[in-house]
Amino acid sequence: MLLMRACALRFYLLLETGKLNHQDIVQILRTFTDENLLAFISNKEYRRIGYSDSLWELACLLEADGFIRKLKWDEKYKRIRFVPHNRSVFMTE
């Protein structure tokens, strides 16, 4: 558990510096087993995941990097809503 937290912290720090490309982010997210983290690389049109401060912070970093889009706090359901990194959606522009 401690190793996973250390890896997650390093991932956050790398995201903040802007030194990761989208392919690197996909590979890093695939190393985690948490369904909420895997939602960021889903093939679905949009995703809703449970709220936590750390997930919101990660989602904000991923949106700032252009990795996910349309990040919103869904107050009705107390969930984070976003368009995940989906090659077909992102390549249409």
C-alpha cells in the first residue's frame, strides 16, 4: 500500500510539471487496479466516478494537460463527470 501511494505521488508530481505525454499517462494509469483511475482511459463517451479530494485533484491535472475534457462536479449525484481519454473522440478534431 505504501509503494502504491509513493507511485501515485510521483505520478501527480510528474503531471504537475507537464513532462508526461498522453501515451505515458495511459501507460501509468494502466498499472493501477482502481476502477476510478482506469475510468480516465475508458472508451466510453463520458464517465462518472465517486468524489474524493485526491480524485478531483488528479482530474483537474488531467484536464489541464488536455488528457480528459469537460470536467464537472455533478452535485446531484456527488460524482465527478468528464469525457475520458478516448482516441476516437479526441481524433475527430
